[in-house]
Amino acid sequence: MKLVFVHIEEHLQLHNISIPLTSEFNFHLKEGELLISKNDQYIEGFYEGINIKAIIGKNGSGKTSILDFIESLYSNIESSGAFLFFDNNSNTFFQKTLNTKSFNFRLCGKIKDHEINHLESRHLHKIIKVNNLSSFSANKNTSKKNVVDLSSEKLSSSKKNRTKQLENIFSYLKRKGNKYSSNVVYTFKFRGMTPALKNWIKESFLCYLIKEGYFKNNESFYLSYLRESQSDVKDEHEVLKSLFRAKESSELPIELENLVSDFSNYYLRTILSDISNNDRLSYLLPINVTLPSNSVGAIVSKGILNIFRNNILKHKVDGNLSAYLCINLIEKLFNNRELPNRNVWDSEFDIEGVLSNTIEQVLKNKSSNRNESPSQIYESLNGLKHDLREDLDIFLEVIRNITSTKSGEIVNNNSRESLYIRNNWLEELIYNTEGYLVLNSSNMFEGYSGIEQIKYSAPLDIIYISEEVTKLPPYLQKSIDHGWEGFSSGEFAKTSLFSSIFNFLLRERSNDFQLFLIDEADLYLHPEWQRKFVFDLIELIKNLNCESTSQFIITTHSPLIIGDFLPEDILALNVEDGKPVAGSSLGFGTVLSDFYLEGMHLDSTYGEHSRIKLQEMIDAKLKNIALTKEQIKLVNKICNKALKEALLDG
């Protein structure tokens, strides 16, 4: 049984609109009498046996209101109108009215012997609402009887619904013959090595070396470097004086800029290498972590670095103290030989150790801008210590929960090219850091993308991890991207829509008739996906063998979708004197530009800004007024050859 005709007497902005929903019959309503006849031009197999209708029109013309009225079929509402169904097996029409009197029917020609009855409760069938509309644009009506809400807003409204949506998508993607079945996964990307964090590490490194007297203690090396590799330097000793006077990295002489830059970049690369191979922080995590310890260690390392940097900035710690905190933190993360045994789970990171070592070094080298005792400096950092502990506790709890899920799998996306180019001057600089920092010059450092990518296949895990991420401080949330890999946002929109239809029909598997209402079918879809929409929908329904039990009514703004409909299967809504009225439309075999002008009721196929410019030049040409120099330049940029030649002619 299919819905073949709807008459809306009054609903929202709609008044006295008749809506034929099949081209199998001709309908004519006049003064309460509905005349029905067989359409001799009906092509039964055009949609491969599926009942499908399109509704088009400008915004505000009432497309969504029609769907809303149809949704109200079995509900008690204040609006008025009538519905007509047809059962092919019994050649019977069934009528249902809402707050209005029944039609008088007149059946003509080949169908004059068909029966007409009232719709009974045993005939009730489900109406399925499907769309990709956001919460801002979707209807806010309450749930209605016999309506299954599979809209994007509904599916994202609760954890249960979000999980069900993910299960639907995975089921749809893994179906037989789907080209995405092996390529599409849901991934979480843990970034963290931002340009700002990298710069903080490099600047801290240089500041630390300045305060520790590294440059002054290697005077002979820099003198040799200036004499042998910087031939344009006129006074090497003046450059060295400038080097030794420098109190921060920005004051280092420009003649040494390239060497110092290479040096700080090398230090950063050692950190990146340590991060990518760091399993030394596993003591912070439970033993049942399911992911590789070096990957988890990298995530933890980057998180701790970002937590320190952001809180140091938040508490406005002075530059020298910040630099020492950074270096001591790095030493603690990557070079500490006294970390707990792997089999001992210690839930805390030694913040106090980092702070106390830093304060001791700062005071020893008089690197603080303040004349304070250790206890005074430590007391001034109590706020920093509190916020570090708070953020670290949240971060470590979230990472423990995430890395203990069962379905996670690391995606290896690190590049393998070498980042370390040997240089004799740089090698000697590295050698001379002995006693200042732990730098291993013998290693060749492999490329590290700075990203740990974990893919998941269990919907419950995906929902759980997504919720865990929201517990993190905002600055840490920004470093974690998650979503579908393997298709575009437009493909995802289409997949979400089709997966809802697919799984609903798969679950129902009955002979009951299902009426699907798809609002704004083209939303988020690339033009190519719009062009294939009807074809793919037909193929999906055919593969499920649901052609005879499924009916679709869709609204759209896309001429690419409308191009797959016969004209009699398109309801075009116009607005006349402020009221929506139903009309006919172009369809099958129509040129795209004609669709826009006549089918979609556009005023022009040009963008309005361009249309005005073109119209000014066309008007000037018709009035024999010479084009200005600027207009001639503009004409030469027109891509339409015929229009360009016409405007330049003469």
C-alpha cells in the first residue's frame, strides 16, 4: 500500500494544496470531489519498481511543511486535510481525513471498478524521517505516532543514539560489495608538537646555554668558526663580545645565526626522536594498556610538555625560570635513569622534583630576575604547582582510560627520512655540550611526524573515547583530532543518510509498507554525489529487495537530483501573493541551465555581483556607449567566448 495523494486544507503556511505522490493516476480535486483516472503515459519501470517523489521550491515555499503534515498522518493535530492510499493487490483506495470531511470520489475509465474504503488501524505503516539537518535547522516538533526519527539531530542527541548511528555506519560500510569496506576507519590523531611548543623548547635550550655560560666557555671554537667559515666578518672579536653580552637568544649576534639555529634545531630533533621512542613513562600507566608502550609514551610526553608550557604562560613565569623549567622537564622525561620499574604503577609525575631542581639551578647561576630565597621562589610557584597537578591528573586519567580500550590499533604514519644532516661545526658544538646537556651525536634521527594515530572499529569505544577527550583542558583538546578517515564530509553525509535507511530496512524485513521522508537530500553533498543520489538510492533498495514495500518523498534544491525524476513526479512549489502554490517542473532530460532558471526559479544563472557588472556592460553596448578601460579589462576575463566577443566587437 502506497500513499498516492495528499490534500492539505490548512497546515502552517499551507492552504488548499493538492499533492499527487504517484504518476500512476491523474488527480483533480474540485469543490470537494476528487476525480481519479489512470495515467496512460505512466512508465511503471522507470524507477525500477520503487515509488519515489520529489518536492522542490524556494526556501519558505513549504517543502518541509508538507513533510511535517505527512508525518502527522497518525497523530492528533490541529491542522486539516486528507490522505489517500492505494493497494495494488486489491485495487482499493483507502482514505484518511484529519479534521475535515471526506472527499466525494469519482473513479473514471480503467479504474472505475476500483474500491474506496476508509483507512483502518490494521493498515498503519511506519513513516521514517531521515535527514542531515543540524539542530539549528531541523524541525523541533514533538514525536509523532508511527514516525521513526532517524534524523541527524535525533541520532546525535544521546550516547545511546550516537552509538547506534556508528553501528549503522559500520554495518553499512562493511556490506558486501561496498568499495569503502576496507578503507574507512574512525581515527583519533594525537598531535601536540605545535609550532609554539617547538619554539618554546628551542628558545629554552638557547636561554639555558646562555645562562650556563656555554657560549663564553667555548670562545676558541666560535673564533675558529668566524675565521674559517664567515669570510665577510671584519672583526671576529667584536662579534664574540656581542655573543658574551647576550642575555637571551634574541641578542645573539646575527653572524652566528645560522649555526645557532642549526644547533637549536638539532636539539629539537633529539627531543622528537626521544618522544617517538619513549617508553620510559609507562610507569604512569596501568599494565593492561593495550597499545604499544612507545606510542603511549609519546602521547604522554607531548601532553606533559604542553601542560607545563601552557601553565607557565598562564602564571607568567619569567623567561629564565621558564627556560630552566623546560630543560629540567625534558631531562626528567627522557634522560632520567631513576624512573620506577615498569611493573610498578606510580600514578603521579614528579612535579616537585622538576620544580626543586629548577629553583636550585636558577639560584646557583643567579638566573632569576628576582632576589629571593629558595623557599620564597618555591612559594611563589605554588599556584603553578597546583594547576600543573590538576591538569596532569586529568590528562593521565583520560590517557589511561583511552589506551586501555580493546579495539584500538596504532596506524604507523611516521615518515622515515633522516632529519639529521652531518656538519663538522655542528658535530663539535654537540661534543662541547658534555657537562651541560645530554646530547647523543652518534644517533641518526629518523623522521617523526609528531602524530600518534589510533584507529577504532568498536562504536562503544569510539563514543567512550570521544567523551573522555572532552574532559581534557581546552588547550589539550585542540591537539586531538578525531573523525572518519577514508572519505570526505560529503561522502560521510551521504553514508550517514543511506546507512540509516539500509539498517532500518535490514532490521524490519517485513511486508509492511515503509514511507521514507528525506528532507534536504542534497545537504552537504558534492555535485557528483547529488548527481548519483537517486541512482544509488534505487540500487540500495533493490539490493535489499524492498522495491515493492518502500516509498520515498524527498525535498531538494539540487537540479542534479531533480534530473533523475520524470516531470510528473516533481512537485514544484512557488510563492504567489505571499502564499505557497503547487505547480509543475522540468525533469528528465533537461539541460542544467534550464533547471536553474525554470525548474528552480532562479533569477539568473550568474552570481548576483557578476550579473550586475555584466548587465552594466551589456546596457552600455546596447546604447553605443564606449566601455571604460576597467570594463575592457573585465571583459577580457570573461570565460564565455561568445559573450566576450560580443562585448568587444566594434
